[in-house]
Amino acid sequence: YIAFGHKTYRGIISIISDSPCNPSFLDADTASLLSQCEAVPGKAFEISYFITFNDDFERKDYRKSDLDARTYASRNGFDKIFDDHKESWLKYWSNSYINIPDKDIENTYYTGLYHQRCNATKWSLPVGIFSNSHWGGRFFGWDEAFNAMALASSGKFEYSRRPADFRSKNLDSAIRRVNKNGAKRKSGARFVWESMVDGFEGAPAGFWNDHIFHMSNVVMSAWEHFLYTNDKDFLKKNYELMVESALYYMRNSIYERDGGYIVGRCTDLERLGEAKLNPFMTSCGIIYTLEKTAAAAKILGVDSELAKECLDTAKGLRKTLPNDGKKYVPYEGSKDYSIGSVGGFYPYPVLDPQDKLARKAVYDFLDNIHLAGNMYDMGKSVNAWYAGWVSVPLVSLGDRTNPALLLSSAAKNTGAFYDTYEINEPENNLQLHPWFSTGSGNFVYAVNQMLVQSKENG
């Protein structure tokens, strides 16, 4: 076949059986495979059919790949392939487990981990793999970090490394988006908002394309995996990813003001609408990016001058974090409620739990969470993504009550298989995107933090 899509693909779909069969072609588009056998009373029989798909994306000789796939199916048969499948899942489950009294939380947790692996591709971790309702299987630098952290904190390191490796593989295209000559270590790298498998933009037009905080999450995917594994080879491989993200911010997004620095106008969380000046969560993400890049440079023994510039810039940004004198606010002069107010603890742990402005911001959002408990300005509930999101800062603040209450409530608001939705309010005829991987990722990570809190500095 030839498929005309993002690119032109050529490939082969093959169907074979472990039983003698008679193939026929009904027309140019339809093939039939007919198997016959005699049923004997009291004796069971099985016929297995195998469908293989191979194309020329990332492999030139797709005909050889087709032959290899058919040979593999023929030699192994259903039983051996299924045994290998079960062994693979056993390995996935064997390195961590939880057992807690609240079975709704536990079931949602395990469905979430199951979902993370089902969703994992060889490139990275998309928001969803269904083309009709989950953004066409595209990869969000923002969302995939939450999935990576869920996997890393659960010991699933084979999968938690994929987002950072994927972004490093496509680093040159992100650099060329900023610099016409593709020069490295100059203007930094800006990743697209919704990435195709080759790193190119797949997002529709919209103000979400003015986000810049997803570079911070790309850095977080790399740094958090390193913290859990202490794999210096991995850190070395993905260090340039951190450097180019830091340079992007310092060369394109930060301005001097009042003896410090501020972040220029950009879209923060979409619920807040169009671009805002010096938004709190984006600022925390940039501080995180700069400080972790400096930390990585120190570990690797390189780039001392760049590390100093990163730390000095981060220090200047800390001076201007927007607040109303009592608490940090989503942006300067804001009267909105936004989960971004907790962003200095999660996803970006850059604030001290003793910071009174930060603590007040977390509990102010918690007190008003039903006014902004969803990604969009709709619905009345708190979705699993946000329940997990705000639970992590509460754990950091030593709260032993509210995280469990939030997660228990969210677990009761899941789908038939304890799958997380982006929004799930059937009573209000409002249900968006089941099997939403970002929600399940945040939920898993929040439970892990609630049971065994992981902090970089002890």
C-alpha cells in the first residue's frame, strides 16, 4: 500500500495462519483467508491468525521487515508469543507495588501504571494513542514529563527515559526553529507544542502555541530520570537538551526589571487565556530549568561560566515572582484561580516549604479548587490530573489529610476501568477524553509521593 499523510509511506499488511488456509482476493482492496477444520466432539481446536504491519518509516527495507515478522509468527506460534507477552508484563509489574486500604485509589493507581505502559511508544509517551479523540497520538513536551515522573518514581526506568531521549534525538530541529542557521549554543532550542514522531509541529493553530513552559518539562523529564537512576551516561547524553532549553529562556524570554528579571508575555495555563506578563508557573519552570542545568554542569564538570549565568538569572527571577503581599498569584494583578499557583512545588520544586507566600498560595487554591478544578473553564468537579497535581505540593507541606481526600474523590470519578478522563462529569453530560495519560501519570506520581516522598535534597 501507499499512504499519503504527514509523509508518503509505503508498506505491507500481511495475514497468515497456523492452519492450512486458502487465500483469495475479492477485489483490489479486500483479501480473504479461509481456514477449514473438522470439529470432533470432546476435542477442542484452535486456529490462530496473525496480522503484521510494516512500512518504510525509519526502515528502508520494509519488505524484509514484513518477511521477518511473518517468519517470527510462524516459528513461535500463538502460545510462545503470548507467553513472551505475559513475561514482559510480569517484568514490568515486578519491581514495585502498593497495598493501601482505599481500593479506589489503589485500582486507579494500577490502571494508571497499566495505561502508562500501553501508551508508551518507542519514541515517547503521547497524551493518548487514539486518533479520533486523543490528539492523534502526538507528543506533548509538557504532558509527557508527568508520565515520565510517574514511571521513574515507580521504578519503570526503561520507559521513563524515553521522553528525554526522544527530545534529544530531535534537538537540532528545535534549535533551527530559533536560529536560522541552526547554530548550537547560541539562541537555544524551542520545541514545538504537539510533536510528530519526527519532531515537527502537529498542533492546530491556537494561543497554546505561545506556551514556553514545556521546555522546562523537557528538562524535568531528563533531570528527574537521572535523580532516580544516578545514570551519568544518560545525563551526559541529554545534557545538551538542558543547555539549549536554558539558553532559549535566557536569550529570548527574560527581561531586566527593578534589579531582577521577569519573564516576557507568554501563554501560561490555557484556562488563564491569552499571554500574561511574568506568569508565576512559567517563571518557576524557568528557574527550575536554569538551576538544574547548572547542577548538571557541576556533576559533569563542564561549563562553569554558563552555570554561573544560569544561577544568577534564576536568582533574579526569584526576586520578581508575582504576589499580592500575602501569596503568590498566577500573574501580576491576577484575580484568577489557577493550579499554576502551586507550580513552585509541583511540577517545579523550587520553593521552600517554609515560604509563607508559597504555602498560602497552595491552600488558597485548595480552598477554591472547585472554581478551577479542570483544565478548561467548564465543569464543577476536580479531575484526576488536578487532584494529583495539587496533592504533591500538599505532601511537600506535610499535609497528611488532604492528598488522600483529593485522590480518593478523583478515583471515584474515573471510568469503567478506573481510567482517568480529562473531564468526567456524566451527571452534567460532560465527558472529555477517557484514558487521558497525563491524568493517570499525575495520579500515580502523587500516590508515590504520598507513600514515599522523594526529595532531591533529602
